[in-house]
Amino acid sequence: MFDSIFSSVDTTATTTTQLSLAPFMGCVAAALGLGLALALIYCYRSRYTKSFVVTLATLPSIVAVVIMMVNGNLGAGVAVAGAFSLVRFRSVPGQARDIAFIFLAMAVGLVCGMGYLGYALLICAVLGGANLVLQLLDFGGARGRLDRTVRITVPEDLDFVGLFDEVLDRYATSHELTQVKTANMGSLYKLAYNVQLRDARCVRELMDELRCRNGNLEIAISYQEANVDEL
């Protein structure tokens, strides 16, 4: 009587395979546990939102349920799971790492849904561990620590074209004027340069030399903001 609750009501479908409750719950629990592990790896040394982490933790179990419910029809399962998991993220700006973890969670859920729990654990351990090691080694982040945005205010009667190039050449390996705008009813210009410093400790010396050329007006140096729309 109890087992009939979990049986298909479509008794005419001869191709339908009945699922046992114990293996079904075992696959779901394994997918949920691996999803939590992926969420913890994602949270390490990264900025995140609560909604995304919760989604990442539950996504493998959702995909596993879909795969098991289509009774092994892999094409239909991938199509349904992919549509549900990406509909939220296709129109929202995100980082490349976010997209990678979404697909990794889907892959783990897919393998769990097919019953290969050992392979799912191996995938989570290898790919999740590789991501964790790359985070620990700060892979690809060495250059970003030296990237700065230099904002310089100059009076309107000062010819600023090429005025600061000599100073920036000494303290930066590269620099580019990215923005010019007026301020204070047109009496001031605000310049924005993207620079890559030679040494992060030379910020004060750089500001002192720039002040000598802009009439001691406002100067600001900050980390460059990454564009979340770019991968």
C-alpha cells in the first residue's frame, strides 16, 4: 500500500520504469550533499549573494530529480534541466566563475541522476578541488593587484593633453586616458586614467608629482572596478 503511493499513475505506459524509493532518495541526498560542497568551495575567497549560494547548493539535486523522472531519456532530461537552471541567469550579468559553477553543479546532478554516485563524487572532488587550489594560488590575479584608476582634476585653462604622460611613464608600465568630463559649471576638467603600476608602494610619490602639475587640485587613486558584464 505504501509503495503504491510512489508508483506511476499511468498504468498504460509500458515503457515507464518504476523507481524505488530508497535509490531515489539516495541519489537526491548525494546530489544535495555534493551541491553543498560546491557551494562551500564557491564561497571561499569570493563575494557572493545568499540566493546564488542556496541555488548552487540545491541545483544538483534538482537536476538529478529531473533525470530520474524522465526514466533515462538523457536528451529530454538535459533539455528540461538546462531550461530551468539557466532561465534565471541568461539575462542577469554575472562573472565567468559563476557560470562555470552553474554548469559544474548541473554536471554533478546529471551524473547523480543517472546513478553514478562514485563518478559524481570524483567530479566534485577533482574540479572543485582544482578551483580551490587556483583560488589559493591567486591564479591570474597578480596583474590585477597593480591595476589602478587615477582621477585628476585640472582647471579649464590648463592644456592637459600629454601633461601627465611623463610622470605616469615613470611610475606605471602602461596608462590610458579613458574619460574626460567637465565639473563645477565647466570651470574644471576631471580626467580618468587606467594605469598599471610598477610598484604598489609608489602611490604617494605618484600623487605628489601629479599635484605639482594640476595646480594642487583633487587627485584620487583607486583600484580598477571589474566590469561584471565581461567574461
